[in-house]
Amino acid sequence: NMDFFTSIPTHIDYVGQAKAEKLYRAIITLFSIVGFIWGYIVQQFSQSVYILGAGFILAAILTLPPWPMYRRNPLNWQNPRNTEDKSTG
């Protein structure tokens, strides 16, 4: 049962982080502009808040989970150095 949870990837590479941040900013900016314009047209601030909230939820769904599109450039880690062989003097 716990194997299912441990098999879920939890990392995003650096390129994926940049993509997620750009997507998040674009979604929030778009929804805030649309929300402001719509709220101004209907003269209801609550409509602006609802639209911005919908944008926030959409952005969170698209950017917070480690989707495969954010894990396409894995880091190549170096092997650990053996520190026992070296003298410290």
C-alpha cells in the first residue's frame, strides 16, 4: 500500500521549474487582466476575484504537481568521492 506513494515522483528539474514558473505567471497575468476587465464591465469586484481565483486554481493544478513535462531534463549527478583515501594535511 505504501509502495504506491513511494513510487510517485516528487522532483522537477531546473528547466521544468522555469517552465512551470513561466506558465504560472502567464496564467495569473491573463486571468487578472480578464478579471479586471470583466469586473469593470459588470461593476462587480466579486466577479474579478472569482476569475482570479479560477486562474489561481488552474495555475496550481498545472504547475504544482511534478507532471512529466517538468521532468524531461534530469540532472546527471557525479559519483560521490571516496574521502577515506585522501590525507587531510
